[in-house]
Amino acid sequence: MTTTDRALAPTGRHSGGPDLAVLAERAGLRVLARGGWPEGGDTGEVPALAGFVGSSFSPLVAEAARRCMGRRGPAPAVSTGIVVVSALGDLAGAVQVAGAVDGGGAPGPLAFFQAVPNAVAGHVAARWGLDGPVACVTEPDAGVEVAGVLIEDGDACEVLLVRVEQAAAAGERDRAEAVLLSGGEGA
């Protein structure tokens, strides 16, 4: 089985490098909960997300976040930020916009809204009552670093860090992982 064929294992392993939990723990952050897509028996497509159409990017973020936050248990009333990590961003959405433009048409109105990863981060924040800062970066290490800075500077007590990548080649599968982080022991 190749890396691109492997489903997200219970450890949270994500193709393209170490999982977010490993990176966060190496940086001295504590992992409170985790979730991802696909997990275990997930064989179909990621569940649809109302208001986000034509691409799996935002549904992937929302589903990984839902699974992670649902495993959090009783959450204290603390400020929680969101950091979205994606090397390629909404690849499927970009392909659709390019196809429309190349064909002499115009992208649909939702294409603009969905083109910004902050749109789904806002959806996740509203769904889970998260009120901290939002950031989007391209590298997992940068995501962990931003999460650490938000916590260290007091801008957030916890950070929901979500990494999402859509399949970019034949045989690959869309993937997302999320970890809820806080400062290390004694923080």
C-alpha cells in the first residue's frame, strides 16, 4: 500500500510528512483532541457542507474540525483560534474557475466566496463558538508555529489546527486532519 492509497490512520498520519500531533508535540504544545478524513471505515466522499459547492476543500476542513471538536469533551470557556494549513489551497475550486474562464464564461458567485480558506474557517468558528484569531498558511511547520505564537502571546488559549490537501494526482485521495492544541504542561 502506498502513502497516497493509505487512509488516515487512527494515529492521524497524513500523506506528505509527519502528522500535526507529532509536529505540535515536538514544539511543546499539548494535543487535546484530534480528528480527520478519512478515518477507519470512511470509503465514500466527505459529507457535503451547506453553502460550499463544487469542491471538497471546505467540507474536508469542516469534517476534520467536527470530528476533532466532537472528541474534545467539555470545553472550558476559552478563546480558541483556527489555523488552516494547505500547500495547494482549494485545488478543485481553482481548476473549476480556470475552466470557466478558459471556456469564455465566468465563475459562479460562490467561487469567489469559497476561494478564500478563511470562509470555511469562519464557518467552523461559528459552528463551534470559537472566538480567537484565524490564520491560513501553506506548511504544517508554519501552522504549528503560528498556533504556538497565538497561544504564547495570549491571543488564544487553544488553537484548532486543520491541515487539508485535495488529491492532486491519480490514485491520491483527499485528506484532512485536525488537532486541538493548548500550551504545554504548566502553560
